[in-house]
Amino acid sequence: MAGTESVQVDDMRGTALRGRTRFASGWKKIRKSQYLLLLFLPCLVYFILFKYMPMFGIVISFKNYNLYKGIWGSDWVGLKYYNMFFANPDFLILLRNTFLLGLYKLIFGFPAPIVLALMLNEVKNALFKRFVQTASYLPHFISNVVIASMVVMFLSPSGGLINRLLGAFGAEPINFLVLPELFRSIYVASEIWQHIGWETIIYLAALTSIDPMLYEAAEMDGAGRFKKLMHVTLPGIAPAIVILFVLNVGKVLEIGFEKVFLLYTPATYETADILSTYVYRTGLLQGNFSYAAAIDLFTGVVSLIFIFSANYLSRKLSETSLW
């Protein structure tokens, strides 16, 4: 018995010693990285205040929320507003419009910065390269309100740049913004124009990490520019492409509200009305906050499923994933 007790005491002492050692090692790492952690602190505070704490508001989607009663005083209604949304005749239309707008943005918008980065990588004139980079970056720093105003001016049937060009060829002016079939093309084109330059930064950074000796070896093997692109460049930036693709898949339903709201009209509701604009009308204009919160939570859950699915497929097919 005494021997058993002695072994148990030794085990407890060993466990405590290992715990203290791990704590000391962890504290040492923290002190070593204290400046990096200090730089990270504002980002952490931002996410806590504006991302995690607002999650508490999800509870109002299960209540008949009343501003005067408050969250706790409002009556619990369970899935009432979810059932109301799913039974809404506009449900499938809103989901279709949101999904197609996000899908077209993914199909046409995601490859655009990759192509631009590859083209810039081939440019040898440093001055021209910097000019193209600066010109393509600038729209990203312009607000959506200004971008939408510029799009409206460009497409104006009376004096717009596009209609002037069409008029030069004898065509009649077209009021693009009232044609439902053109709304998605206009939105996606404006998104590409606004963000293509900024999104190339990651790919240009990834291109700089490719070992130049790989290009020299490929050239010695007789590879031309296209083969070097296919067998050296693209595989070199493939991890960055996969990670950004997974993140973009998760945003298919998270279409920006501001630009759609500023560009659509009642005439284009058929293709332009999406979940976020519907939430704005029902939540803020009509004061049905619980219904709007239920729609937003539904959108978030679907986006989470998308990103997990894309990450799973990426891990299975390319062995590259977010986690």
C-alpha cells in the first residue's frame, strides 16, 4: 500500500511539474511575441465588439420582439418567423436572385484578379506596371455610393458614356438600369471593376514567393511562356487560390446591400431584389425586427454550410484547406 501511495504521489508531482513547465513555456512565448500580440489587440477588440457581441441579438429571431418590452420581455414564438419566411411566395425568388448574383460574381469576379496578376507579372516595364497597379487599385477606395453614382452616369440614357458610344454607331439610347435582364451583368461588372486591383495584391505577393530557379529549370527543359505558366506559376500560387476560393464560396449569399440598393429600381425587382434588400424593407422600414433577424440568421447558416462544404472538397481534392 505504501508503495502504491508513493507512486501516486510521484505521478501527481510529475503532473504538476509538467503543468508548471507548460505554463512557463507558454508565458515565455507570450512575452517573446508581446509586440505582435499588441498589434493584434485592436483587431481582437474589433471582432469582439462588432462581430461576437452582436451575435446575442440572434435571440430576437425566436421572439416577437418589441422595442418597449426589450429582448427579455418580448414573447417567445419559436420558429414562427422562419416558417413565415419559408412560406412567403417571394422566398424562392429572393433566394434565387441572391444565389445567382453571388454565383455570377464568383464565376466571373474570382478569376479576374488572378488573370490581372499573371498579366502584371509578365510586364517588364516597371513604370507601366506601377501605373496599371495604381489605376486598378483606386476604385477599391471609393465608396459604394460614389461607385453606384458613376455607374448610373455611365449608363444614363441621356448623355451617358455607353449610350454616346452606341449613338456613334447609330444605335438608339438604352435605359440599362430599368431592364431586369441586365441588372446582374451591370452589378457583377461594377464589382469586378471596383475590386479587381485590390484583390491582385495577394496573388502578386504569392508570385514573388516562387523560386526563380524553377523558371530557369523549366526554360532549360525547353518550356515556353505558356508551359512555364501552367507548370510553375499556377502551381506556385495554387494554395492562395484555393484558400481565397473557399472564402469566396462562403460569401455567395452575402451580397453587399449598398450597391444593390443604390442600383436597383422597382422595374428590376424581378432579378435585383435580394435577401439583404428584403431584410432592409421588412426590418427597418416596416419595423419587423424579428422577421428580419430570422432571414439574416438563415443566410448566415447557409453561408456557413457553403464554406464548410467548399473547404471539405478542397481538402479532399487538393490537400489545401483553411483547417
